[in-house]
Amino acid sequence: MESSQVVPSRRSESVYSVTAEGAVTREAAQPHLQAIEYNPLHGGIERWFEPGSELLVVENADQATDAYARLLDDPAQAEELGRAARERALDEHTFLHRARRVLDLLGLGVPEAVRG
């Protein structure tokens, strides 16, 4: 029985499967937003940002159009959402944060130079 591990690559937005025998194949392109069945750690944007104060979450094109219209009518709110989201991203979601987390999960320890 052949098993495979799916490894998403954000850089190229390609997905590769690695079989138990070590063969690597490139899968068809996957959308950036993955179904929870594909990636149970995803959890939605709410896991990473605070809806309403750092971003707006919409369900469809009509809601997106309405949200854009409200933000265009209220530049101060648009500015505040952008500022808060940028602050959160820089505080918690940079490459350095991800690298530290991966090293920690792998039990490799975080080098002193990147502990921050």
C-alpha cells in the first residue's frame, strides 16, 4: 500500500506528495485557502486576526462589496483596520515567527540569534 504526505509550499503555491518509497510528485495547484479537511490546523482567519478590529470577514461577493463601500465611506475606519492588522502581522506573523515555531515543533531548539 502506498502512502503519501502532502506538503504545501506557500512560495510556489504548489503541493508535493511524497510516497513511502520516497518518490516526489507535484500535485495540481491548490487554492491558498485550504479546506479544514485538507489542513485541520487552518481554523480560519479568526485564528490569526480579530474580525471587526483588525479585518472584516465576509461570506460572499455582496458582503464584500458592502464592506468595501463602508470602508470607502469611512477612511478613518479603513485606516484603523489596516493599522491594527499590520501591527498584529508584524508582532505575530512574520517569517521569523514561523521559523521559530517550526524549530520548536521539531524539537531542534531556537538559536540564540533568532530568539528575539
